[in-house]
Amino acid sequence: MINQIQLDNPWVGISVIIVVIILSLVLQQQIQTRFDRSKLEICHEVGGYYMSAVGTLYAIILGLVVNDASVKYDNARKYIEQESNALIQVYVGANSLSEASKLSIHAKMNNYVHDVINVEWDKMALREPSITTANLFGSLIKEIGLIEPVTENQKAIYPRMLDSIVDATESRRGRVYITDYGMQSVEWISMIIGGVITISFTMFFIIDNVVAQKIMTIMISLILSMNLYIAYLLNNPFSGGLRLSDHYYVKLLETFARFN
């Protein structure tokens, strides 16, 4: 298959869509040149029923694929927001601890968020784990787990900090591993073949207005290839033209600075 990083580039995607449209028009012209008009007209009635069945089935499947990819994209954005909110609660809660614990937790959280922005974000685009970022987060969890609250205020706030770090852990796990599931190569091949078959059905019809027929072929090729490409981009929320921004984590560092 074409390299993922290349297809994630919107200009490459647009180029591929244009090539698909051009190939559709060329194939249509070749078929109309090689077959007599009368032979093509014979196919109209039966071909119309077949195209309606195939086109409807493919449209439903394609719609489900795009919707599933969209849900996955929205979930990734939700994980980012939830992790950020949970980390803020941990950071604020650390202010009630001893000075040594507070400074240690704050330092570890700053290091972790910096690493998410500068290291892990690019690795997620490549579907690769960041061991250093995972280790920094593990160190933060260990630091919080070793705390022994002394004052009544600390005893009241500490359970909330534990709940927040658990929420952050769950959200982080969802964010990091969301690209591990999705459509497999065989599913993409099936969707592409289905699109080719659907477009090919339009080649066996002929109308008096050749320009109008070419315009209809362009529209069908465009809408199918666009939806497939959108599903492809949404399938990995951390790369390509629809790549999710690390804006939440940048703002998180600014929030940490205000609470110091």
C-alpha cells in the first residue's frame, strides 16, 4: 500500500482524488469508444437495477466506515481533554502537600507534559510508543502513591488526587492506544474495490448529452474518493491534515505556571 505518511499529506490526497477522477473519465471514454451505443443501451434496464443495489449497499457501508472513523477521532479529542483536566486537579491538589512533595510532583508533571509535546506527539503520528514519556508518567504515579497525608486538609485532598491521577491514567491509555485499532489493510482493500466497482457501473450507461454524463461521473468519483480519504485521515487522529493539536498540553503548562 502507499506509504501512510505520504497519504496523510492533504496535497497528496487531493492529487490521488484527481487521478481517480481522470482515470474514471478515461475509462468511460474507452468503453464508449469500443462498444456500440446500441449495445450499451441494452444494458440500461438491467444495469440500472444492479447499480442501484450495489450503489446503495456500498453507500451504507461507506457511511458506517466514515461514522466509525469520526467517532474514533472525537474519542481521541475527548481523551486529550480529560487527561488535561485530571492533571490540573492533581497539580492543584499538590499545593496542599508538604513543600518537598509539592515541588517534586510539580516538577515531574512539568517534565511529563513537556515530553508529551516535544516527543510523544510526533511518535503517535507514526503509531510508535514513547518509552521516555511513559516512564515519566510512571514516575509521577509512583511519587503520588508514596505520599502519606498528615494534616486533616491533606487527608481530605489526597483521595481526590488519587482519583484524578487514575482518570489521567485511563485517558492517557485511551489516547496512546487509540491508533492501535481501526480498519485493517484487507478492509481498506475491500472498500477501494467496492468504490471501483460502483464507479465502473456508470461506464455502461450512455446518454445523448456526453458532457452531462462526464459531469455525473466526475461527481460520483469525487464523492466516493473524498469520503474514503476522509475516513483514512480520521482513522489516525494524530497525523495528516486533520491531526489533533497539542494545544491542550501547551495551555496546561501555562495553567501550571499560574498556579505556582
